[in-house]
Amino acid sequence: MFKLFTCSSNRVKAVARALSYKTNSISGVLQLQVMLNVNNIRKDFPILNRKVNGKPLVYLDNAATSQTPKQVIDAIVDYYSNYNANIHRGVHTLSQEATDLYEASRIKIQKHFNAKHAHEIIFTSGTTHGINLVANGFASLLNKNDEIIVSALEHHSNIVPWQMLCERTGATLKVIPMNLEGELLMDVYDTLLTAHTKLVFVNHISNALGTINPIEYIIEKAHNVGAAVLIDGAQSCPHIKPNVQELDVDFYVTSAHKMCGPTGVGMLYGKEAWLNKLPPYQGGGEMIDQVSFKKTTYAALPHKFEAGTPDIAGGIVFGTAIDYMNSIGFEHIAAYENELLGYATKALQTIEGLKIYGTASNKTSVISFNLEGIHPYDVGTILDKLGIAVRTGHHCTQPIMDFYKIPGTVRASFAFYNTKEEIDILVSGVKKAKMMLS
Amino acid sequence: MSITDIQNEIIEEFSMFEDWEERYQYMIDLGKDLPMIKEAYKTDSNIIKGCQSKVWVHAELKDDKIEFTADSDAIITKGIIAILIRSFSNQHPKDIIDANTDFIDQIGLKEHLSPTRANGLVSMIKQLKLYAIAYQTQL
Ligand SMILES: Cc1ncc(COP(=O)(O)O)c(C=O)c1O
């Protein structure tokens, strides 16, 4: 029989506080400047000095993954150099320290998203894992009369798990349609909600088009019929700071790698009551209370959903990444990125035959476009030769591409460390691609 | 001409260009001369998987040689498949199976050779060779 090791919560709080003192002093310095100093910020990102195909890298694929500041890279090195041990199970000092750091990061994430309890934050391997965890949990709560609503703007990660869930339970999947601008039709959503609706799943921000969805409205209406809501925050967390209690959202998932953190780590926020209701996703070490061959009882939250040794370093530096972004400040990030979006939209629109997909009035710094008569893959290939990294293809959103009847788009997505000069390079690259490819 | 002779010819042609832009421009031009697949053969089952753009290939046995026709909705991809087909078409299945494709590297298009690249050059080579294997059993 095993007993789950728990560490003193006071000690965890103290470590969290100690860490926050450190970062407060960093943010204090940064926030003295009224505007965001991009040249200084760029120095934090070693990769931005790289050359690609002989040209300085212009990294405009931030919606796929963001780059990593040296503060986060250093924290990974620091962890493996000084603290590496397995967590929640050793009495020795290293294990205790690693556990404290990991749990302190959980508290940092809790604070960032304003969750009520730290145990409402589940470490995952990313957004996809979080969605699957919830979908799997609901399999035991649904039957064939139930209905699930997703949006037409979803990433495949937020379509396939629900289709699988519907196959398993016989429940029906309904879709909130979109208009040509790439906005969800809320009047149709109203009509899709019924007493049978059990779950609504929508992304906060669309990865293919950048549309910011009216999730406050979506959540309120879903709650009116007693349905739970999961919001996919993979694309929102790099730009805004969601407040899960204010949103009154039931589940919120995100990935660290889109917000300056490492790949393979993410978080699931779930309201305590919901997380208690859902069965565990995976069995294994860490998630148990008592194990015998007759019966195993599960550990309490959050460990019930954290089977096996997690990505400990990743979990810890997820917190470092959040500190880093907060030290710059989400208001500054949003304002600056909005400026980049306006600048780039205007400049790209001067290119004849260029069409932008996703023109919602409320959108983030993502521009999906095509050149008339030219395949996005060709444009992406030429841009790559010029050192410009963009994404081409369907962006894991085939239904959106089918809606526009296109094979895909070229997508440029901007982060707070991008510059107007880089946008100028993009624009001249697109012009060159057009010349070579027409 | 043997496959090796054709490939050497292609290498020589590409060596005349100074930089990537000219090489790409030439590849795009070669795509315009691609032996066109008949519309009727542009079916889903003739699409090569693993390419971000669509590539259709059709193969026919003429006497004891294979004739390839193809098309793509992306013009760089069209250029790549045109180069491949130029070296493989009207050749014996056995020669196609044994053919080496290192010449792609030598003409300065190495980046397309990565098996993880979404353009699927590696999938194209594999598919052309699969046709050759299938037809060889019929000879
Ligand atoms: C909206 C959205 N949902 C889900 C995902 C999947 O995230 P991950 O691959 O980190 O699990 C992404 C990432 O591309 C995304 O943009």
C-alpha cells in the first residue's frame, strides 16, 4: 500500500511568495517605462538573433508556438542543475525542494487565472490533453439524449475528442455556425441550446482567424440551460489574462508553449465541483490514495488527474513564463500587438489580389491571407527562403477552410517581440512571392 | 537516355543559376512543361498523401516502360514533381526502383528532401517507386 505524499501547504505558500518578491522587483523596473521597449525585450530571446537561409529570422508563427525568453531557458537549466528529483514522494531535501517549486508554480498559475483554489489547476501536457481529459470524464456522465455544442471555429483538438465522445455515448454534436467575417452567429447559438445541452466547447480566440469569441455571452447562456462550458484558451493566454472566476467558466485549458513557456506542458482549470465529479483520466502513480488488489481509492485534487511523473521542470518554468509575461504586462502586450495588427493589415491590403480571411472587429494579432490564384504553400516556401517563418495550410481547422472553399491560408501571427520593421520585411516578401509565383 | 544521364543533365542546367531565386524560377518554369495528367485521373485515390498541396500522379505502362503524368495545385510542387517525372518517365520499372535521387540535393533543393517537410517530395519519390514495383510484377 502506498500513501500519497503531501507537502506542507504553508511552506508552498512561502516559496510562492519568495518567488513573487523576486519577480516583483523585475516587473517594477520594467513597468517604470510607459511603453513597451521592444528592442530591450528582443534581447531576452536568443533565437531572434538566428539566421535562416542566410537571412535574419523574422518569426511570425507565434500562434503555433511562441519563442522562449532566456529567463525561462535559465530556469530550466537551474532546475536540472540544482533541484532535479522526483516530486511528491521523497523525504529527502531535493525531492522536497522540487515539490515545493512545482507546487509554487501551481499557485502562481492559480493566481494568474484567478482560480479560487490551487487544486483547481491541473498540470497537463497541453491544451489537447486538457480537452481529452474533460471529454473522457464526461463519457460517464452523458447518454444518447444529451447534446454537445461546439463552434465552427474550432481547432481539430476541440472537435475530434467531442466526436469520439459522441460516438461513445450516442450524444449529438451541434455546431455554432460562423459568418464570412469569421464571427460566430450568436442568434443561432441561442436556438441550439436546449434542456438536453450538457456541454458547450468554444475557443476563446480562433487560431486560424484570430477572432475573439464572445465567451461571456456563451457561458451565461449555457449556464441558463444547465450546461457546462469548456473554453480552449490556447490562443488567448498569450494576449490576455483570463479571470476564470469572473468568467464563471467551468473548464479552461491552455498550453505553456504559446505563452513563452516550454512545449509539452499546459494546464486545465476546472471548478472544484466539476473536477470532483469527473472520474480520473489515467491510472498510475501519484493519482492514488490507497492501492490494494481489491480496491484503489484515488487521491484528492489535483493529484487525481496527475498520474505518473509529470514534466516537473516544464511545470515549474510554466510559472516562470507567466512571471515573464506579467513583468511586461498584458495591457502593454495587447496594446502593442494591436498596433502591429493594424499596421500589418493596412500594409498587406495594399498588395493587389491579397485577401484576408477573418475580419472580425474583435480579433488578435493574427492575419490569415491568400494571394489570388496562388497556393499558400508556394507563398510560405518563398517566405521561408527569405528567412520569414509563417504557417501555411489548414491550421488544424479544416472546417473553416471548407467554409471559405480554400485549401488553406498563409498565416502571420505577431507577438510582443515583433517589430514594424519585421512586418515591412513580410510585406516585401509577399510582394516578391507574388512576383515569382504569378 | 538513362535515369543517371537525365539527372546529370538536370544538374548541369541548374548549375547555370546563381542563387536560389533563379533556381526556384527555373523549377517553376519546368513545372509548366509537366506532362499533364488527364482530368479523369485526378481522383482522390491518385493523390499523394503527405503533401500540403495536392499532387496527383498517374502511371501507365507503354511497352516495357512507365510513363508518368501528374499535376499539383501549387506551382513549386508542380516544379518538383516535373523534375522527378522527367528523370523517371519512359524508363524500365527496374531502373526506377533502383534509381537514386541524390541529384535533388545537387541542384540546390536539398531543403525539400527532408522527410518531415510538408511538401512531400519524399512521399512523391516513394509513390513513383511503388508504381514501378507494381508494374514490374506485370512484366
Ligand atoms: C485553438 C487551439 N486549440 C488547441 C491547440 C492545441 O494545443 P497543443 O498542441 O499545445 O495541445 C492549439 C494549438 O495549435 C490551438 O491553437
